[in-house]
Amino acid sequence: LRAIGNIVTGTDDQTQAVLEAGALAVFPSLLAHHKSNIQKEAAWTMSNITAGRQDQIQQVIDHGIIPYLVGILLKGDFKTQKEAVWAVTNYTSGGTIDQVVYLVQAGVLEPLINLLSAKDSKIVLVILDAITNIFLAAEKLEETEKLCLLIEECGGLDRIEALQSHENELVYKAAANLIEKYFSSEDEEDESVAPEVTSDGYAFQIEENGAG
């Protein structure tokens, strides 16, 4: 596992050789392994694969790996969660709009937002990056309002607002930027808009009974 992980830190072509050898087929069982250090190594390896090309990200999706990463974000040990956060953020950074939509539909938002309470400033910054990337996709779909609503519903707005008083300057600036750009006019709009909005036809919605 460590050897494979080291190879995928290389070029996209080296990563492709690992994928073509069929390595992804074993990752669901590795990401759900009873030993947390195996989970951590597997999540670290995934973070280097999701930093690759969009077709490589698609292979991760096609092998059913995303629900396992979401599972780690929900209930893994913290060291493994950190690697899964990197995997998700790299994915949101390089993925297509459709791939980012799939990630949201797989239920990534709530566990990602819950980890904003972590004491590790670096990971908080990486999560804020992921949220920003998801908003960029939502903007292109003209679904920013819907995404704001989803984030509010899982307590995300409160958590991001709380980060504005964080001791780390980069964290509070990143949080303030998110609030200013996407949530500053929410209060006025909420009353008039929210009751009219239904989930039908939106890309950004969460399946009621997600994969698991």
C-alpha cells in the first residue's frame, strides 16, 4: 500500500499505470479496514489520485470509492479524516462540475462542515478551500442559493461565522471571505425566497438515503 501510495505521488502517467493495473478495486475494502493505519494510508493514496486528471477522478467515482471517503469523514479517526479531507479538496479543485455535484449528492457537506471544529488550523483551511471550490461549481450552475441553504441546514453557516474569530489569521480571513461573498445578503433574501424553493430540478441536493 505504501509503495502504491508513493507511485501516485509522481506524475499523472505514473498514477495512470497504477489505475490500469486495477489497484482501485481493492480500495473500498482498504478504506473500510478494521486497522485505522491501513485506512489512513489508503486515504492518503486516494488524495494523490484525486489530485490527478479528471478522467482519473472519474475512475475513483466509477469504483464506488467516494461513499467510503465520506464514511471516513463521518467516523474515521482524526489522522485518517485529515487524509480524506485532502482527498476531497483535491477532488473539488480538479474535478468537473458534474463530479463536484456527485460529491455533494454523496453527502460530503455535513461531515466536512463538522470537521471545521477541528483544532488543526491547516485542515480547517483545506476544508474552507473545498467549500469554496464547491461554491465555484454552484455559481456555474446558478445554484449558489441552493448550496447556501444546504450548508445552513447542516449548521455550516454558524461554524463558518464562528471561524471569523479564529486565532489563525488565514482561517479567519478565509471564513470572512466565504461569508461576505455568499452569505452576507442571506438574511434579507431568506424570507422571500426560501419558501418557494423546492429541491426538484436542482443538481445540489442530497439523496435522502445515501450509499453506505
